[in-house]
Amino acid sequence: MTRTQAIVLRAAALWTFYVWITRIWNIAQDSGTTFAFKAVHSILAVVSIAFAVAILVVASKNRRTAKTSG
């Protein structure tokens, strides 16, 4: 994995964190939404953030491997 590819993956993961944390914060503050809506979107946020963590881990490990082998 090139440095540029790793940067793109990390940027996508950080963007995902930002979007979902902001989204959940806004949903939590909105008294006009139902519990079901909040629950579904919280689950979506957790899954998306888990994928973002996985992306960060993969990008970091691949960059470390590329640095040591090349």
C-alpha cells in the first residue's frame, strides 16, 4: 500500500467518525424523533464506526509492513 492510499483510507475513516458522531449528537438532542429512530441510527453509527476502526487498523498495518519490507 502506498503512502497516498493509506492517507486516503485514513481520511475516509476520520470523515466517517466525524459524520456519525455529529449525526448521533444531533439525533440525541432532537426531541422530535422516536426511540426507534434513535435506536436504528445508533446501530448504524456503531457499525459504521467499527468499519472505520477496521480501515484505520488495516491502513496502519499495511503501511508498517510496507516500510519494513521495502
